[in-house]
Amino acid sequence: MTNLTDLTISESLAKLKTKDISPVELTQAYIDKMSENGKYNAYVTQTAEQALEGAKEAEKRYTNGTNRPLEGIALGIKDLFCTKNVRTTACSHIIDNFIPPYESTVTQNLLDDGALFLGKLNLDEFAMGGSNETSCFGPVVNPWSKERKLVAGGSSGGSAAAVAAKMCAAATGTDTGGSIRQPSAFCGVTGIKPTYGRCSRNGIVAFASSLDQAGPICKDVTDCALMLNSMAGYDAKDSTSSRIAVPDFTSFIGQDIKGLKVGLPEEYRPDGLNPEVSAYWDKAAEILKAQGAEIVHIGLPHTKYALPAYYVIAPAEASSNLARYDGVRYGNRVEANGLDELYINTRTAGFGNEVKRRILIGTYVLSAGYYDAYYLKAQKVRRLIKNDFDEAFKKCDVILTPTSPIEPFAIGDKNMLENPINMYLNDVFTVSVNLAGLPALSLPIGLSANGLPFGMQLIGKAFDEATIFKTAYQLERGANFVRM
């Protein structure tokens, strides 16, 4: 008999509708997996009892025919989404006892569609990191780890690890510079960063407001489409939310891609690129070509400036967003003699090193005398990167690239921790997408010689997740990747 936690969302829904399984059975199976796989440190708060109560209600709905699109599906929620009456910490000591009196729009949408929440998932502190090692709750362990404990990627490492280890049917994530796609690649699962504005940011703890976007991390492409159906939509509470209609993304699953033009940017194949990554990129292109797609070579000439531009813009916005955590307006207070000392003591105790580093960088580039030299130039580069994509999409319908230039590395890797720039370089294939506000999906393509997953990324035009989904589905079928 198939283990219930092996089922995808679409498979689970089919069995729930025919009453082959019950929501309580399914939810309990995931709770058991959470208990069994605590060694991965994916969950920071568990709400198993609440989920089981919801599962009982779901059983009644399946009985009386009022079941909703995600009825009885047990999810994990990245601990950056505010959840009503459930602790939300952003994995930072400065708000580690915050219990929101309201629900984020994205999580409310999921609840309204019948989903259940198993708990809150670990992440890099305030989503600042690429390995899930900056969390105040300690690092997430990649379920693919063997002799050494490997990172799960970041910042949505807990989400990707929980899906890979079958501790939830799917999870929410957020992506500021690759924080859904990179951990999905490291953990051998599938995740999509939608177009900026497709999902509401209301109730999500902010990192960089012009870059952050919520999205799902799932077992396969079809589940991502199902999740995004529920997560997406206009929200009057978010001024950056788009009024563009949300199609049924599942309707594009299975469509053929004959005649579709797939662009390969030469700038994403620099000298020294891991030959295994390069080989899998070629394999992915061949899979799509075999399905009738046409491979075209494109240029994205300003790609080399994307990382420096990102690491000016993102810290600048972070320094502004995190100014509110001062022990007076928000955040745990550390008492002192005088206001300045209170700020210093509160922030020294509350923030980790990476968050402090980014606040300092951001404050510096926004300060008088440096704003023009750094921040304005970065914004000009951002426009040039967006223009590159606009030109490229005149020649192709979707762009295929690797997700990450490397495979998962060991927790505590000194090369990464002692030189943070090395960590930042892992985002080289993902940050351009956020700067341009485009949608992109990562799916597993195969294993390295060390038996670790590699991911491939599909980038689409703004609000054209449809083309990404139909292309990703065909690539997924051709790759035939075997989940854990």
C-alpha cells in the first residue's frame, strides 16, 4: 500500500473525494512524519491538534458535498506569514514571542479553500540568508544528507525540507532573490516564485518590499498549480497587489509545447560552471526539444551586474523595513538607561549577525553622499536587467537556466560562513528574476555524482505563469526525477 505521505496533493484529493482515505487519516500520517523526522529541524512551531480538528471538519464537508479545492490538505507555513493566534517569529529573537491577532492574506486564502496548517516552518532570520543557517532556532538539515549534514538552502529551507521529508503535503515560501527556488533545488522538490504582485504581501513579515513574493513549494508541478490557484489574487490591503485575473493554472498542465521557443542565455554559462550543472542544462533543453519545443540562444547582457545591484537594493529596503523593531514600537525590549541605549541593547540582543550586516549595508547606501553613488545606480541597473528580459522575450516564450551553480554544501562550511560573498554568489541565477519582477519555477532534473539533487529553472514573461506550468510539466515528465 502506498504511504499516504507519498501522495501528491492531486492524488490525495482524488482519494479523499472517493473516500478511499479520510482527511483525519491523511493528516495523522503527516503528523507521524513530523515526529519521525524532527532531526531535520524543519518546524519551529507545531499545530497538530488544530490540524486534526480541521481534518474532522473536512470529513463532514466530504460527506455532505461542500468540500473546497484544498479540503483536508495538510500544509506547512513558512514562519514569515502571520497566522492568527499562532506564534510568528521570522526566526528572529527580536519577535520570538509574537502572536499575531490576524491572518496573512495568502494563508487566509488557503484556509478559505479548506487547507489545514500543521505548523510554522524554519527559515533564515527575516529571510536573510541562502542556507537556513541564520535562524535563531538553528539550521535546517537537508533530508538528502548522508555522511555530513547538508544545508537545505534558504531562506525557505524549512519549507523545502518539510516537503522533501514528507512532513506536509506542500508548504508556503517567500522569494526575495531565490528563496523559494534555491532551497527547492537543494532539496529535490518543486517551487514557483510567481510574478511580483500575483500574491498579496499583506501579513508577511517584510524583508525587501519591492522584491518579496509568496509562492508554493510542492512535490511536483501539478501541485504548484493547485496551490497557486488558492494563494494568488488581488488584495486591496496590498498596494502592490495586481488586479490581473488569476487563471486556473491546472488547466495548463498537460498541454503540449510544440513550437514553443525556449531561450538559453549564454551569460548563465560562465567559465568554470560546474560541468554536471552544464550537462543537466543541456539534458533539459534536449527533453524540451524532443517534445517539439524550439531552442533559441538569447542574450541577457546585464546579468553580471544583477548580484551587486540586488545586494544594494535588498539591504536598503531591509534597513528601512527593520527600523520598526526597536523595542518601543515592535520587538522584545531590553531595558536600558535612555532611549539610545535601549535601541542598542534591544537590537544587539534581538538581531543575528547576517541581519545586522544587511541593515548596516542598507543604511550606508541610503545615507547622504552615497545614495546617488550606490542606490540610484543600482536602480538604473535594475531597469537595464528588466529591459534585457523584455528584449529576450521577443525571441522566446520561456527561458531555461540552472537554478543554482552548486549542489547542497555542508552546514557550517567555513568557505561560506567566513566569506558571506561566497554565499551571495549562490544566488547568481535567481536574483535577476526578482529584480525584473518575473515568474520563475525550479524543478529537480537529476542527481549529482554525490547523489544530491540539481534543479532547473524556467523563467516566464510577467503574469505568464501558464507557459511556465505547461513547459515545466513536460520537462518534469521527461526528467522522470524520483522523489525521496
